Amino acid sequence: MSFSYLQGAQTLQRMTTAGALTSLTLPAGVTLSSTRRPRWAILGENVLMVHSPERPLWMKADTTTVRLADIRPPVTAVTLTAIGTGTLSGTFRVRASFLVKDTETGQVLFESALGPESEASATLASQLLRVQNIPIAAEVAVNARRLYRTTTGPGAVYFAWIDIDDNTQTDIRDDMADAQLSLLPAPFDLGMIPESLKLITSWRDRLWAVSDRDPHFVWYSGDRKFYGWPSVNKVPIPPLGEDEFGVMAFAPRQDELGVLKRDAIHKITSFDETTFRRSIVKSGVGCIAPESVVTVDDITYFLGEDGVYEWTLAGVQSITDDRVHAWFNTTTYFQRASLIDAVGRYNNNSQSYELLLPATGAATLNRWISWDIGERLWLGPHLTANFTPNYMATLEDADDLSLPVICSTAGTVFQEQSTRTDGITSNTQIVLDVDTGFMSTNTPDIHKLFLQPTLISKVQNSGTLTITPTVGGLDAIAGQPLRADMTKGRERLPRLGVGRFVQLNFVNRTAGEDIEIFGYELPWHELGRR
């Protein structure tokens, strides 16, 4: 069964495709922020949650257990001594790590970085190697520890030696021969997850993240190891220290990972899955809203300071400059100071990129716009009036098909429906309110007689469309509303009047009524110039 994780207020929940919610218990001492948005990443069957929790959280997909993803490694070294009679001869050192194991299968789910080397090596002559002061983890999730040992030496390479399947024992002795140790050395890609992560994503079987403490660097985990973050796995994204924001967003693509700052776009590429290289894509253009970034078929859409951009194989270009430049460069439509909170998604039902935005003067995300990818056309701004949106996303339904949803400030998740109503009840209308541009018939200084317009529409079972004409100059006052019967398919309306321009306003406010206009014809005669 498909399910999703979500945060409601300060509670972490797990939601099934049927909408059933289960509140999850957080690790002791961890709370969720009510102001910082959670950021998520999936690696295999593991889900990571950062930014909102005080410490990063980790959930395994087939359980409801929430664990810490930043378990600290041992900080004290073990003590070694030679004891009794055994088969070991030589000089040895030992290090320890903390484990989280599946209690049913014994599979290692998590391993911390290795602790410090034993304070002194032990030299044995046909004896047992005794290990004392084995560290005990403070984290309750730790249910096992692993000891790594060098071979007969002195050696510098550590190999897995003994798993202690508890978090209490502090003393053990053993004389396992070198040949019985693990064939592979201790993992080189362990390390504690960076602190204060604000961004996280998955790409090329690794997790990639940015920390608030050093936002001009990108960290990456070990190969398929969500818990392994070596200190050397770090890529600088220049210019360093140029602003307080640093990296604003990730854009995982097929062969590259987009890394977006406010005024530049970088990408990270890989040659052999272990070596990564950064390069610049475009300067002077960047992303201001982390949640606005959406990649569809290797095309990335994101919100910049002056509009929405499209990043394709051909480069980066604005898709708002031509027709809707004023949306993002004036204060008429949206609250520009709050655009950093904008949320984007891909809607598979309409094959469009959608963006949730705050209207001018609003403190909430109460408007949304959509970019029809096939038609390359902007639609909106739209209003959702029955509730106050605060997030939008695409989940999966019971058949693993895309399920566009909008979340509300009241804690409700709404899914799209085919009927033209808003909210839970069926009697809340979604208002159709569309203005045409001012039409001059390419003669803006000539007065014209605008005759009877003809409306062509889809034949509906019911419905009335209100059409309000404005005829005259650009400062003309709206005229008397006209009514079009949507059951006819073609209707001839009364004559509009005299003026240099005409504008039409189409309105329908009836819940559940479909309105589909194919076009209109507006005959006219020139009267002359005054």
C-alpha cells in the first residue's frame, strides 16, 4: 500500500491512500518546528526528514518507527589487554561503532562513524584479546555495537571483528584468527550527518544536503548509505560567502544535479559514481523559492527574482517575460516580499507546472497559477476560496498513480475532483471570472460601432454565463451585464455600443456548472476619428 509522510502543526503523521492518518511518536527530546517547513528525501526504503525537526529523523518505509538519523559515534576509546591462553599472537588495535539492527532479521539498518582508536595497542603471544570499556550509546535506538580490529601487526587497516547485540555489555574477549575477519576493511564512507540541514534530496544513490551553518557547500552521503556522511564528501558552490542564503534549492536531473543559488545555477556531474565535479550553468539568474523547483522530463522549472524560468538542454530562459511579466515585477498581483514561500508542483492530470503564491497584502498562499506545458500558456491567477491553502504536492493513490493534492492551514488535505466545486461540500462554487484584453481591431484611435457578438460554446445541460462589456476608451465604465444560455451552443447577444475599445468580462458563479467557450465573433463598423 502506498502512503505518505506529512507534518500537521507539530505532529508527524503517516497517511494512507485512503486518507487514514497515524500520528507517529518522535524520539525523546525531539520536536517539530511550526515555522520551518519539513524537507524530505527517499533513498531506497529509507525516508529522511530535516529542517523542521531539531535533529534529522529517519523512517524505514515498512514501519512506523521514527529514529534519529544523526546518531553520534563513540567518543571514548576501548581498553585492550592480553589475557589467558588463545591463538592470537601479535600487536592489535580496536575501534567501535554503534549499530541499529532489525530485531527480526538481524540486518544492519544504521551504523555510526567509528570511534577513536584504542588508547594503546595490545601485544599478544598465543593469548586472548580482551576489550574493556566498550562504549555504550546514549541513543535508545542503538541495539548493537560493532568492534573493528587490525590484523596481526601492527596494522593500520581495520576489519569487522565482533558484533555485540546489545547496548549494555562493556567487556569481551576473543581470539578470532585474521583469516576469519571480514574480507573487506572498515567502511570509508561512514560519518555523522551534518548539523542544521535546510535542504536534502537524493541523486545517484546518494543523499545530498545543505546546512544552514555553511550554506555555500553541498554535502553528500556514502553510496546507498543514508547514514554515512564522511567529512571529505563536500563540494563548494562559489562564490563562497557572497550572501547569507547560499544554496537555495536542488534540482535532481538524469545526469546532473542542479544546485541553485539566488543569482547563479550550478550543476554537479559524475564520471565514475565516486568522483563529482561542479560547473556553472548560468550566472545572473537563480532561484528565490526552494519549494518552487520542479523537474519534469529533465526540464526544470523554478521561481527567480523576476519570474519563472525553464531550464532545458538548450539553456535557461524566462517563461513569464512575454505575457505575464507584471505578475512578478509589480505589486499588483502577488506579495513580492513573500515569494520565497512559493510552492510548485507538476500536475499530471493537466500536464502543467503549478505555483502556489501569496496575493498582494496576503500573509498566506491564497493564489495559484499554472503553466500549460504543451500549450506553453500561463493560466491564472486562480483563487481557492473554500479554505486557505498552505502547500501543494503530488502524492500517489492506491494504484500508484499521480494524485495532485492541496493542503490547508486547517490541517486538511484536499484532492482534485472532476466536479467544479470547491471544498468538502458540493454547494461551494468555483467562480469563473475572466477578462479579455482591450480590443481595438488594430485601430485604437478610430471610433467603432460594435455590433451583436456571437458566442460559440459547448452545449451544456444547464448554465448561464454573464458577459459584461466595457465599451469606450481605456477609462470606460462597464456596461449592463448580458446573459448567455449555455444550453444553446450558439447565441447572438445584443449590440454592444460605440467606442474605440471593447473589453469583455465572463463570469459564472453557480456551483457545479461547466462552462466551456470555444470562441466568440464580434462584428464592427468604423465610424471615424474625432
